[in-house]
Amino acid sequence: MKSRSSSRSAQGINKLDFDNNRQAPSTTDGSDAGGLLRDDESLLSNVVEGVIERDRRKMRRQVTKYLSLVSAILSCLCAGSITAYSLYGPLFQSRLHYTQVQVNAVSTAAELAMYLPVPLFGYLCDRFSPRPLSLFAGIIFGLGYLLAALTFHRGPIENGGFPPAVMVVSFVGVGMGTSCMYLSGVTTCAKNFGRGKHKGLALAMPIAAFGLSGMWQSQIGSRLLYERVGERKGEVDVYRYFIFLAILLVVVGIIGAFALNVINEEELIDEAVSELERSGLLEDSPFFQRSILHDNTNGYGTIDSSGTLSNSTENDDHDAELDLQKSRRNSSEDARRKTWVLNSETRIFLFDRTMWFLAAGFFAVTGPGEAYINNLGTIINTLYPPASAGPPSSNSPATHVSIVALTSTLARLLTGTLTDLLAPTSSAPFFSEQPAKRFTCSRLVFLLASTVLFSLGQLLLASGLIQTHPSIFPLVSALVGLGYGAVFSLTPIIVSVVWGVQNFGTNWGIVAVVPAAGAALWGAMYAAVYDGAASDGGHSGAERLCYGAGCYAPTFWAMVAFSWAAIALWVVAWRGWRRRGIPV
């Protein structure tokens, strides 16, 4: 008789036979260990699920981060509509019968509304996130352009139209919307990418997009939204153009209200707290002393104010209510903590002497740049007296505006990219993801070099060389555009590197005010020199036109001096940052 085991051997042992005949392991006390295996499998399953969920959250954060970048670029690409003012400004004279002073009053009101509230808008952007600011920008843009369209449609005041003051009010809304939409986009990029290795490019892209916005919008107006005079194309249809801008900017503002998200803002605040702790500024802070005491007296298993254990489960409803109250209390504490930290960062920024050196240099360069762009037309006319044939197309104002816009955009993108590749990295813990670089070149080197290029363009004008060689005038615009664009790109990057990104909106808003004062100062100086030269040269007619290098040379010699003064100021600031160990 064959044994049972031999019969199994003859038939072969398969997996089911093995599982059916295997004896379960037992513990030393004789209990079944199957429960332990199931616990191990359950633990492993939980770990795997946790890893998967963590990767999903990381992926969601990355998707949100780059969608915010796209939305920020879109916002800045549409926000600079005021830079197309020269497209329809002359029509305010011919159609609405405005004087030149009234036309200038409209543009000046927009510029003041664009620059002066920037610190306030930056403050609100830091405290309440960029999304509400984007929504406000869309609303104020829409109202401003709708009111401007209605004012233009009503015609001149003698025909029952609105007075020029109404147009001024409408462009105040346009100016405020410009700064709000620009700040919301740039601040989002600074906070989301300011700690990574591509911070320069991430900031340069929306800033460059802002520089291009007026160009593409003016092309839409002149090529698509124009009036028809018989069979030929006439001037831009200002009413339809304003309606188009109102709809476009409302839509973009609403998109930004949903898409401009700052990722891991809590980490930025924690890092700011760590920096303040290392600097010793928290030792005398009553707010943070209360926070520490609160953390030490409300831990797990401690006795709360009601005299019961905080982890008691006697009354689930009561515990849920306590948890809700605690959550609200923590949320309120987090908001107060954030406000305190950002206010402290603002005080540090304002009392930092190197900030004032940086801002003074920014004032000394951007003011002449704004004045050059605003007065290009009159500078070109000084080269061609009435007896000449006038400026060729290669020296027309439109050509020079395009040269400045394109070179400025190119400079912003190049400086952002090159500084990402070559600038030194910080040794702070939250910058540890950035690899060490074999060769480094400070951002200040790029800033100083771009200012030298900027001053060379002004020097060509001041020397009078353009008067005898007008064909090289495009070189002046190219040099000014390169320097101006690089300075406008590098300055906010330096602000984010030196003072961090947690309070970037407020900090950059404070510095960004100075171009308004610079443009006003240098515009007035240029006008005074121009009018004085026109009177001295005998050009005292109604038009008061001026020809020759004397119309502008003294102004540009002063601009050259201010450009080199900016270089000296930035060198002093750089030395201060190096002494503090800040790799700029």
C-alpha cells in the first residue's frame, strides 16, 4: 500500500496543495500569528498609500505653481495697456478738441495713479495674497476703460460731451489697474520661484511680458479695430478699442483671481521667523513670547482652562466644539503671526541703508530712461530742420519705440537667464537644493555693465555726434533699451535675493515708486532746456520748435553724470551686502 506522501509525490505538489497543507506559524504562547501577518500587510499598505498621496500632493502643487506662472505672464502681458497711449492720444485733440495740456493731464494722471499707490498695493498683496488684487485690477480696469469709451463716444464738450476731467478720472482707474495687475503677477512669481534656481528667469518673464503688452495691443488697435474711410483704413476706432481693452482686462483679472496661487506660503513665514530669531529680533517681542507660552501650555494631555483633560473622550460633541474653537484660535494666531512677521520685514527693509542706495541708483537710471522714451519724437525732430526732407522711416518715432521695446524685452530675458546660471547661490538651508557652481558672477556685475551701456547711449546724444550722423541714432535707442530693460529686471531680483520673497510685494512696491519722480524731474529738465534753446536760437514762434544739439545736449550730459552716480551708489550697496555675507 502506497503511503499518502508517496502518492502526493507522484502527482506533484502545486501551490494550492502547499497552501492547504502548510501549518501556520505559532508564537511561543501558542497563539495564531496570522493576525500579525495581516497587521504587517496593513501597515505596508498604509505606507504605500501615504507615499502615493504625498506624490499626488506634490504633483498638485507643481501643477498649481506652473499654472500660476502662466497666469502671471498673461496678467503682465495685458496689464501694460497704458503704454499704447500714443496710439489714441492725438485723437483726443482732433476729436474731443482737448488742448495739449489736457492730453498731457490725462496721461500724467494715469502715471501718478500707476506709481504712487504701488507700496499700498504691494502691502495688500503680501497680506491677502495676489488673487484679490487681481480681481480688483480687473474691476477697476473695466470701469476705467468703459468710462473712457463712453466719454470719447459722447464727443467734444461743446457738442454735449463730458468735460476732460471725466477722462482724467477714467485713466486714474486705468493707472491703478495697471499697477495692481502687474504687482499681482510679479509677486506670485517671486514667492513661488524665489527660492529655486530659476528665480531670475521666473521674474524676468512677467516683467518682459509687461514691456510687450503695449506693443501687441497697439497692433490690435491699428490693424483690426480701425475706422473705415471709404475703401481705405483710417485711424484706430477709439471707442471699440477701449471696449476691447475693458472686456480683455476684466477677463484676465478674473482668471488671475482663481489662478494666482502662492504655494507653501507658511514655509516662507517660518523661514522669516527663523531669520528673525537668528538676528535676535524676537527676544523682545511680546507677541512671540505669548505664542511660545501658548504652545507650552496647550500640549497633548494637558489640562485646559475648563479643568478637564484636553484628550478626554467623555463627550464627543464637546470635544468637536473644542477642536473647532482651537482651530479658529490657531487660524487667528497664524494670521497675527504673519502680519507681525511681514511688518517686521518692512521695518527692516526701510531701516536698511543699502536699500536706500539701491533705490537711489534705480531713481538715477530709470528717470532718464523714462524721459528719453517720452521725448523721442521731439529729439528726432531736432535733427531735421524745416529745410530738410524730414526723418526717414528708419529714424521715425515708431521705429525707435519698437527698438526700445524689443531691446528692453531681450535684456530682461537675458539678464534673468544668465544670472540664474552664473550668480552665486545662498548658503541658507532652504536654498540647499541649488547645486554649487564652478564659476560665479554677481548680479551686480550685470547691473553695473547694463548701466554703462545705458550711459553710452546718453553720451552719444550729449556729444552731438548724432547731429552730424543721424543714421546711428537707432544705436542710441538700442543701448538705452538694453540698459533700461536690464535695470528694471535686475532690481526686483536683487530685492528678492537680499530681503527675501515673503514681503516682496511691499518691498518692491516701495522701490518701484521712484521712476515716477524720476520721470517728472527729467521731463521738466528736458523741457526747460529745450524751451530755453528754442528762445535763444530765435525759434520763438507759436510752435516754439528747436533744432540742433543745444536743444538736448545739456540734459543728456546731466543724465550721463547721474548714470555714473548710480554705479557708485550700487557699488557702496554691494560692499555692504558682501560684509553681511549675502551672495548677490
